[in-house]
Amino acid sequence: MRLNYGKTFLLGFGFFGVSVIWSVYNAFVPIFLANKFGLAPALIGFFMTLDNIAALLIQPPVGAWSDRLRTPIGRRMPFILIGAPIGALAFGLIPIAAVLPLFVACTSTLLISMAFWRTPVIALMPDITPSKFRSQANGVINFMGGVGSIAAFLGGSALYDMNPAFPFWLGSLLVVISALLVFIFIREPKEYEKSTVERPSMWASLKDVFTNPEKSALRILLAIFFWFIAYNAVEAFFSLYAFNHLKMGESDGARLLGQMSLLFVIFALPAGFIGGKIGRKPTILIGLGMMILLTGAMFVVAPEDLSIVLTKLPILGEVPVVGVLLMVAGIAWACVNINSLPMVVDLTTHEKLGIFTSMYYIFSTLAAIAGPNINGWIVQLTGNNYAMVMVIAPLFFFLAWISMAGVKRGEAQTAVK
């Protein structure tokens, strides 16, 4: 038995659409909030967590609901076909909202609609992929997500210089196309319809995670919580870090994140293969160790040294020292991110894939709520010193490493679930 790469790449278009939306959102919405509406760093940090608050409230019940749902087009597809078009429409309206209440209305609609379909589209991967191929499949899907981020960051930064609305309109178009491709080409399996196994509720499953004497599930979920606090805080504030600390242009932060995304994409498939070869846990620990060193360097090295341009490349443009650090971070993040979801879903059975996918997103979403708020307050309390973002990040990456070191389960299984 081999991984069906064609089908997996097509499924990856769903993650491509999700990544385009959030990459453009995280790159340019903080700029709007600071420069267009004049919000303070702490308020920007809170605003950038609203999507995760919506996800925390919506994604877990939607994941469990999609496990139980039975329709002629599958149990995941209805959520995709409803959520993606609404999200695309709201996203396209964000840059033309002239007053803050309208801006909030557009972003709120986007957040709710995206939370509605994200878990079902991600849960399709373990639905159609045998356990032993899930790291490789997650590598393919994250490769597609990385391509979406590159399109958003690099293409978006160039489009932003033409018109700040253009990256958002491109994102709206791409997410609709992506959702249609998934619907047309992916067929959900039917075996689950024959299952008679009782499906516990989300809260029963969470209780079991916390009370189970074997703590691997709890440890990996805590590790996910810690490393996403670090990563989401950096991503949410990086455009402002580049603008205020490194003294770069408004679109340069997005371009630098695009350089990181390129290396993430290039290394997404190798990271899955490395996880399958040496183990998912060792691969994640290596990646976390690299992230600790790299984010720490972005604080320790002087901003004028980080801004030194080393070379200029096609598509990527100028590559400064901080760009090189980010590109290595893209490799490290691939080692972490590609192998984490397969570990979580291989802690459970086929009947609870949606629930455990939701638990992955509960902990990552809680982190995405905490991270920007923590950093927003620290930046504000230190006199708008955006370099402080790179103090919190290595600390939480280290906590993730400690938690991950105690995980004993979650490697690939030989039996098909």
C-alpha cells in the first residue's frame, strides 16, 4: 500500500485556501489597526486573537458534529461548501471598511465562517489516509498550505504596494477556487457508516485526556499549546516588529514571512519523510531546539545587523540577515508542524478523528489567543519595544520542548484505523 499523492495534493487545496486567508490577515490587519485606526499594541494583540476565540467556541463542536453527520456528499463537505464562500466574501470587504465598526463586522463574519469549515477540511486527511502515511500526507498538505502562504506574503506584499485591497481580493478568489477543487475531486470514505462504536462527546474525550494515567496525549497537547503561543505571537506582530524595530517598510514584514514560508514549503515533504524515518517525536524536538536558537537570535542581534542585505533573489527580493534566520526557521517549523497533527490523531481511533483533530485545534487556538495578548501587553509595557516579541518566543518554545520530551505515544501505527 502506498500514499495516493494525487488525491492528497488535491486535498491540500483546502489547506491552501485556509493559509492564504490567514497569511494575508496576519500580515496586513495589524498594519490597518495601527496605522489606519490608531489602536495601541495591547488592543491590537487582543484584536488579533478574536479569530482564535471564535475558533475555540466553534471548531470543537463542529469537529464532533462532522464525525456524526451523514449526507449524500459526505460528513465534512457541507461545512466546506457553506463556510468557504461566506468567508471569502467577508474577507474581500475588510480593506474597504472605512470605519472601525464596519471593519469589525467584516472581520467577525470572516472569523466565524472560517472556524466553521477549518476542522472538517483538516479532518479529511486522516479520513482518507492510513496511519503509517499520515506524516507524509501532512507534509503534502502543509506543502500546499505553505504555497498559499507564499502567494499571500510575496504576492500580497507586491499587491499591497499597488493597492492595500488587492491582497484581500486575491485571497477571496483563491479560497473559493480551493474549496471547489476539494469538493470536485475528493470523495469521502464510506466505511464509517458501518461503524457501531459509540462516539463520546468532546468533553468526555477531554476529561479522559486529563485523567488518563498515561500522559502522552496531555503532554503533546500542552507542547502544542506552548509552541503555538510562541509562533502565533511572532506571526501576529512580525509586520510591526519589522516596521518599528528593524525600520523597514509596511510591506517588508510580509515579504520576510514569505521567505520563511518558501523554506517551509520546500522542507514540508522532507520533514514528513524524516518523521517517518527517525520518528515524529525526535523530529519535533530537533525543530523546537532550532526555533529556540533562531528566535533568540532575533532579539540578541542588533537591528542594524539584522537589516543588512546579504543578497537579492528572484521572487524573494532582498534577503537581509533576519531573512536568513527566518528561512532556517521555516525548516525548523516544518519539522515541528508537519509531524504534530499525525501524532495527535494516532493517539485515538477512527471514530474519534474529528474529536481529536478538534482537541489539536483547542490547544493551538488557546495558544493563539494567549500569545498575541501576552506579547501585546509586554510590548506596550516596555514602551512599544517590539523586540520583546523575540524574548517570549524562545521561552515558550523551550517549555514546548520540555513537555514534548515526555511523550511516549503517537508514532505511526502499522494497522489501518
